[in-house]
Amino acid sequence: MRREACKLNKIGRGGLTYYRNEVWADLRHGIFTRRGGVSHSPWRSLNMGASIGDDPDAVKENHSRVYQALDVDGDRAASCWLVHSVDTLVVSEGFGRNGNLQKADAIITNQLNTPLVMRYADCVPLLLYDRAKQAIGLGHAGWRGAVKGMASNMVRMMQKTYGSQALEIEVVIGPAISRRNYRVGEEVVRQAEAYFGDDAGVIWRDPAGGAAHLDLWRANRLDLERSGVRNIKSLDICTYENTDDFFSHRRENGVTGRFAVVISL
């Protein structure tokens, strides 16, 4: 499987740190670390999750800092209520904002000045951009989404909604839990092999004991490539191994924050 060298710049601005794709200069976007916010432990410090026990005022301030760092309009930010599905919502002018969230795990838009924002802590961020049609997408793919085709569904929705061509869609796969740290049960193995095939390499067995591990980066890349996407970059930072910079649900035993990914035309 072909891999393109990742060319994401690490930016520091306003006390925040984030990564951006250097070839997307016409987009305002960022994959933010957990640094630079106001939340206290265990959500320290740039937590964007509003439903996990953190002080709502702290979360609101964190959102404000993220939007200010990218110079986007937070009042127009669009998101969704993450439910580990493959559903993709189309963000139009009438799309609910400011806490009025619909259930889904991906959003797409061609609206200018409409930041798409999501929250992560081990699951895979998927950032999509079609230059030709001036459309973007943002997805959230954990194991359930990956084995049901979250990535390919986003591509199909962009094709259906905006007339996108798969070869015109550029994708960045963001930080997530790595294969070596993502042990899964046999039910996950069966679902992954049913979707990808048992020779796709998305499941790895530990030679020491045979425990199964799921490769979320490979799974999402393979799903995109099978959809015809070729321009794919991956920021291979393991959230489990880098909790100074990113939240990890598994490493921090489910008591942690959510880091932000934002993309806007």
C-alpha cells in the first residue's frame, strides 16, 4: 500500500499548538494538541468535550481559543453528536449550530466561513478536501466506523452532494491510537476481516501470545484507496504514547478530554 510522506507543519499560536497541511494554504485548519487551554486535570488543558464532566465555562473558553488561533467564526462552527456510526451530514446554511447537534460521525460542506469541528481521544480524524468543487469533510472513525466503511461513505457523500471525483479528493489522516497499543477482541477481528478481507493486513497478531491488534490507520487508508482516493497523508502520532500532547481514552482509562480538529473553507 503506497504511503505519501506526511508534510504537516507544527504551528504555535496564542499558546496553542496544532498541525496543518502545508499544501492546504487556502484552508483554515488545524489538528490541535491538548496544550494551551484552561481545563484542569483530568481534562488538562485544551479539552473540547462538553459532555465528559469538565467545567462548561472552561470548555467554552477552550473553543474560543481554538477558533481565535485559526481566525474562524466560532458562531458558525458546525459539529455532530458522535455515535460511532458511518452517517455523514451535509452542513448547509440551515444546519443547526451552537450545541444543537445531530447524531453522526462525519460532516461535509461547501459553505464558506463554516468551520467543521470534532473531538477525539484515540479515534481517527479524517480531513477531506476537494479543491475542484471547493468542498471539505471531517470524520471520526473508531473501530466501529472503520469496519463499516466510514471513510468510503464520506467519499460517496461528497460525490453525491458535490459531484466530487475520488481522484480530486485529498485526505489527511490524523493522530490516533497505533496498532501496537490497540488490542481488540475476536468480535472486532471478525467484523474487520468481514469488511476488509482476512488478508488485508488490518489485523496484527502478537507473536508472543496471539493477541489481536487493529491497525486503524491502515484500515481507513485502505477504505479510502478502495474508493479511488490516492492523495492520502497520515500524521502517524500515537495518542496512547503521546499523552503529553494528545488525549487518549484507553491510556487514561476513559477519564480524559478530547482534542480538536477544525477545517474551514
